[in-house]
Amino acid sequence: MASVSSQPQFRYTQPPSKVLHLRNLPWECTEEELIELGKPFGKVVNTKCNVGANRNQAFIEFADLNQAIAMISYYASSSEPAQVRGKTVYLQYSNRQEIVNNKTTADVAGNVLLVTIEGADARLVSIDVLHLVFSAFGFVHKITTFEKTAGFQALVQFSDTETASSAKNALDGRSIPSYLLPEHLGPCTLRITYSAHTDLSVKFQSHRSRDYTNPYLPVAPSAIDGSGQVIMGLDGKKLEPESNVLLASIENMQYAVTLDVLHMVFSAFGPVQKIAMFDKNGGVQALIQYPDVQTAVVAKEALEGHCIYDGGFCKLHISYSRHTDLSIKVNNDRSRDYTIPNTTPMVNSQPSILGQQPTSVMGSAVQYSGAPFTPSQEQPGMPQQPSAGWGPGVPPMPQSMPMQMHNNPYMPPGTMPPQAAPGMMQSPMQSGMPQSSMLPRYGSGQMQ
DNA sequence: AGCACA
């Protein structure tokens, strides 16, 4: 057998590699200087400085072989040698194909984050929850999700590296707050690195990928079922098809939740066509019908897990109903068809219902029905803001949380649940928390 | 000025 063992350690002409070996570098050359040097030729995904006995050698790894070739070729014919701090550096293809044990692509900051969701239930985390989580730091352009050997992963694209970095710094190693997750899900921990991507390619809006910069992007054919119903946005628990009818169950119902209260709450997101309330499993449930799925989706996103009243009372759990059109036989205090006003002795929404709850925080947050929130335009003291309904004395949009609401039309203002004080989310209907807790700060404490 | 790290 011919031995293949006697490859020379290096040759004077190396075969191309996307790793370049640099020598004669100035003292304590930094990674940044290496990146600067390589950047004109391509994406530098890894570097290694201070190599060799004199610590004056280094490696640069490009994302693509052609980029390394471009750099070598350029300096091979350039009259100006490659320089760092005015010192000529010599470069050649490395005899390695990749740099190991140093910063990988994962540590070269970029505007796209690679998020690995750890936990037994990681793959049940919906793209919507991820969007919510990362939107706290700025406009999320796109998200793609996929499963690999590493588990359930997502790429989250921000406008710029700074925003991505702030999200990474705040969220890496933390768990998604449990109140954002469907019940019974175990902890889902985020491991975040930088991706080498700068712009994700999202062809369709689907349960696996979203482009928030392009609402007109077609919905993935695969996300539409036989009945033409959109089933994208798997919502955590199950592959629950979206529906224009929501099933709301009310937990910890210390106060009466009437049809009118529900109507008020759900009308914030669009016209409510019908409501039917009924008892089930010792609790109260209600079916709420909107004219379209979109509105229901928005309402569900905004309301799920939130409480109608302060103190964790009347917590809503919302899922999509299999119904698409409720049959309301009679208009009474448990069911109503708002599309037929004549037949309804419309007991106009009784103010007393809210009035009798000193801590009532419900209001008609009409503006959630469509336009995105524009926090900067809302002054906390603004009187008579019809949408300021989450509680008397609580500004519709505290100035302190613009990031939070940024680009997120779905999240009503409010405070965070107590257990999540330093967390990323606010719970729209709990207004009893001190305002300081509204700050989207991750610096201290743990996320749930 | 000529290839690290585990």
C-alpha cells in the first residue's frame, strides 16, 4: 500500500483554501484589523490572531472559497502589498480548510441571529412567539425556522448588527417566558449566535418562515389546507388550524365576565359578529366569531394568556375553534348575534359592569383593529384617548417602552405579569404593576 | 516571513 503519510507540512504554493494564512503581522494585530483586511473580498467568517512563536501570524477564513481566491489574486497582482498598520503582510492559502477552535461565524456580529431553541418542547414554539420575543429589541424583518441535528432553530433578521446584538446579549441563554408559551410546555431556552446571513430569503409566509417587511407575500400553498383555510402559524400546542372563530376559556374567574365584557374586549381587534358563552368543565368558555381569520389571529395573539382584570383574574386562554359560523338561536345574556341588531334588545354595554370593578382595566382599544401602534405619537398624558382602555391612570403607551411596541401592532400596552417583571413582554390587561416594570429590560433577574 | 488549537 502506498503510504499517504508524507504530506509536507506546508508547500510554497498551496492549493486554494477559504482559509488564508497571514504572516509578518504587526504586534498584537486584532481580529478587527483582519476583518478589515479581508472584507473587501468577501465575508470573513472566522479569524485567528497571534499565531506562531512570534504571535505575528494569523488566519482569515472566508465564507466562500472564491472570496479567498479573490483576495490572493488581488494581492498577487497588486502593486500595493496587503498592509496592516502600514506593515506589509504576506498571505497565502492555508493548508487547513477551516479555522478551528476560535470564533466561528457565530461570533462575527451580524444583523441575523441564529437561534437554537432548547428543550423537550422546543419545536412547539411558534414563529409568532419568536417574533414577539425578538420584536422587543427592534423591527424584526424576517424569521425562518428549521430543524437540524442541532434541534429546532430559527434565523432572525434585524435591520442592523446593533439591534441584533442587543437582542443576542439580552436573550442568549435565557428561556422564553412561560406565559408566552402554550400551557404544559417545558422550558425553552434560547441559545443565540450570529449567523453569517445578512438577508434571509423568505418566499412565502408560512408556519416556518415570515417576512414582516412584506405583508403581501403570498401565503405558502403548503400552509393552506383543503378547505382553503390557512393553517400556518402553528401555535404551539397543536397543529391547530386558524379560524375566524376563537374559543376562549376564562380561568380564575373571580369577577363576572359577561357577554358585554367579552364583546368589548374582543371588539378591540375588529368587528365581533357573534358570541356564545357556555359552561364547560366547571369554567366558562366562549366562542367569539370574527368576519375573517386575520382578525381572529390578531386577537388571539394579543389576548392569549392575558387577564381581563388586575391581579390575574379572569385569565384568557384562547384557541381556534373548529367552527366558522356560529349558529345563534337566541340573543340573550349568553349568546348574541351582533350582525342582526334589530332582533337584539341591545342592552348597550353596561358601564356598570366595568364600573363595579375598581380595578377594571378593560376598555375599547379600538386602535388595535388595524393600524400598527405608533408609540411615539402617543403622549402618556393624552386625555380621552379612546384606546387607553387598559386602565385608568395607565398611559396608553408609556414612553419608556417604544422598543417593545416597535413594529408590533398586536401588542396592546400594559404591564408585564408579576412573575416576569424583568421580562420581555407586557401583559396588556394588567395595569397594576409599577411602571418601572414595563421597561423591556433584561439586565437583571431571570426571564421565566 | 512560512500554519494554531484540542
